[in-house]
Amino acid sequence: MRAHQIMTRNVVTVSPDTTIVDAANIMLREHISGLPVTDGDGKLVGIISEGDFIRRAEIGTQRRRARWLKFLLGVGREAADFIHEQGRKVGEIMTTTPFTVSEDALLEDIVAIMEKNSIKRLPVMRDGKIVGIVTRTNLLQAVADLAREVPDPTADDDHIRNRIVAALDKNDWCPFGLNVIVRNGIVHLSGVVTDDRARQAAVIVAENVAGVKTVHDHLCWVDPMSGMYLNSPEDDKLARAS
């Protein structure tokens, strides 16, 4: 399998001038743990993740090093820590050289990069622009959906997937973090909905695409106000059966 077959396509991004507070609120609202950072031309310039919020002055978790260690590390390192702990904009605390992959990257290579560099997400690039993102959640979903013996995806499966994604993208109710996996005409939909009618509509969109045999609903429901989270009825049924 390759990156484009499991990646999330509707990528939420921020700019370097986005405030830390706004970035944190976006991550909480969208239920994501990291945000690619793009400039005005759409070029990827960095990435910000939950780890960048661990050492912050607001919560009193700044690094406290012994004086001798500060001397060894130098004033530059101390200044860098200060910027990261008290910077007010994304551009001041983001990782400026994020690892990326292409759409054709093999999943085994993606996992190797994640493990070697202790990262949880990889922006997927095409011609210098971000077209998707692969996260550990995407990999987990792929394992959950495809652990049984299934053939490799065919060209027809890729076409079906592209048609489903394009059809869903047109709608305001399109699930957040939409992920579509197709094998032998069998479709697995995952992502987040805030209204059960959006779940039904998404399943119908997939069912109406030529070549689709069956649609499996893994869309979870989240209450925007409370953050309460429910798995899809299909996944709940499987969990009870096991």
C-alpha cells in the first residue's frame, strides 16, 4: 500500500502568523494532534504538534536547568528555549524542517521514517504542495479495516476512491478527517461527523459510486460542545461481538 491510499486529503493547515491560542483551539476542535504550517503560496514551511505545547510558560512547565548546564549549552540554547516557551505565534515554536513523503511512498517506508524520528504524522507532497497527511491514526485505521486477507488495491479501486472523495468534498457536511479505503470494491469510510444525518449521507454518496459493492461505516460522532465521542454503530456492533 502507498501513502495516497490511506492519507487524509482535507488537511487543516495554519500560517506562521497564526497565534498559539488559535492553533491550540483548532487542534482541539478538529480532534487532531498536529498542523502543517504553510505560507501565503501554500508552501509547507513547518509543522506544529502537541509536543510543542508541553514546555510552555502558561502552564509553568518551562525547562529549569542548573546554572552549570546553562553555561555548557550556551546562551543560544537558552534563548531558543525562551522563544519556544513564550512565543506567541506558530512560526516561533514550529518545527521548521518537517519530514515529508510523496503520494507513492510505501507504507513500510512511512512507518520506518516515523519510528526512526519519533514522529506521528507525515505531510504528503506533490510538486512542493501539501496534498494530504498520513498519521498513526491512518495506519491504525488501515490495520483495523484490512487485517483480514485481501488483495492489493487495483486501478479500479483507486478510481472508486477518488470518485468518492471528490463527491464528498463538494458538501459542507463532508466528514472531518475523511479517510476512504477501497479494496475489491469494498469501501471503508472513517472520519468525524457532528450529525448522524451526515453519516447517512456519506454512506449514500459512496454507495452511489459505480463499482462499489459494500460500504462499511467507521465514521465516529463527536459533540462539538462537550467533545463526547461515539464510535459508529457498525464498529460498536463488532466490538460487542468480539
